[in-house]
Amino acid sequence: MNTLKIEDRDDRMVVTLHRPAQRNAINAEMIAELHEVCASLEATPKPMLLTGEGDHFAGGADIAELRERGRDEAFAGINRNLFDRIAKLPLPTVAAVSGYALGGGAELSYACDIRIATETAVFGNPEPGLGIMAAAGASYRLPELVGKSVAKQVLLGGRNLDAQDALRSGLVMSVVAPGEHIDAAHKVIDRITRSAPLALKLTKMIVDAPGSHPFADDIAQAVLFESRDKHDRMTAFLEKKR
């Protein structure tokens, strides 16, 4: 791959956006390669750690490419379809964010389940200043993550969220010193991988489902109650207490 660095471990996949000279700007080639990553994680589910090479997560979409896109490309939802696919991956995804996560880079981080930030992290959506809107998921993901008021401050008011703003608003799980974000994200995934994969998969599916869904919760729990993994884990827990 030309725009990504992939480390495919037994229990997780580490994906690094790799266009450091362009602040990891998201271009068409990166979109295509991230679709390949999604296909792999759909076929063989495992958690994903997503980060950026160098000082920044992703400074946005590639503006030179965006300038040439027209109505047909907008209707195709090029970036949105990818980010929606990432959001629907079977097992949890963790974004380790340092420096800029702006525009499409911010929307890519919003598509992940959990975000870890360094003290240098900045989240923002300056798209209206370029004559477009944040149309790759920010309009529906950011209000759910931080509330409609803060989302409007970002999307309409041009507000950037620094690391502490992001922590206070609930956008990020924790803030760490520069250079420690990847280790911190690995520790989160270490905890994730100690849980039952099917329980994680169904929990993510239920949490992401719209509205109230008590019967879906019951059905998912019924499936888990009948699983061998549940029986083995509970047996081990009870035997450990003896």
C-alpha cells in the first residue's frame, strides 16, 4: 500500500495513515486502501487501531482533489461511504490522535468507536470556509458524540476543539503526553481483547442502533446466554472465587 502502513497482528490491526508530507491528507488512493482494510476486518474481525504518521492524525481531505469534484462525486458519497463502513466494522476501533484532525480527518476519527488524544490534538471542521459542508458524517456523528450545541459551534461557528475541550465534551476517552497516544490506544485494545468477541460485536451493534430497542437487547442477550464462551468465562470466574 502507498498511503497506509499496516501491522496485522493476531488480535488487532494497526493502521497508520502515511502521507506525512501532506499531513496525512485523505486522497482517493487512501480511500481505496482503507476500503481494502475494511474488507479484511469484515472477513476476519479484530479491533483496529488507527493513527497518523508523524505529528498529525489527518489534516483533512486532499483539497486539490476536492476542488475537482462535482455534483456526481458528491452524490457518490466517496468519503462518507468509507467512514460509514469503518463505523460499522464488527469489532471496536480506536483512533490515536496527535496534532490536527481537521475536516475529513476529524470525520474519520468520529467514525471510530473510541478516541485517544495527545495534548497537541485539535479537532475541527472548517469546510464551510472552503465553500462546502462537512458531509462525510460530521453532521450526524458529531452531535451524538458531543451534543448538538457543541457540534454547531464546530460545524457552523468554526470552533476548533483542543485536547482538553475534546476531553470535557466526551469526544475523547483520555489525553496523554505527546508520543504516548499509540501506547495508550494499545492499552485500550488490550482491555477490549480480554472480552468475548461476540459480546463486543453485539454490544456495538445494539449501541449503534437508532432509538430505543429493548427487544433487540433481549434477543442479543439470548444469543449470548446460549454461547459456549459465556459458559466457559462464567465457569472460570466462579472457580477462581473458590
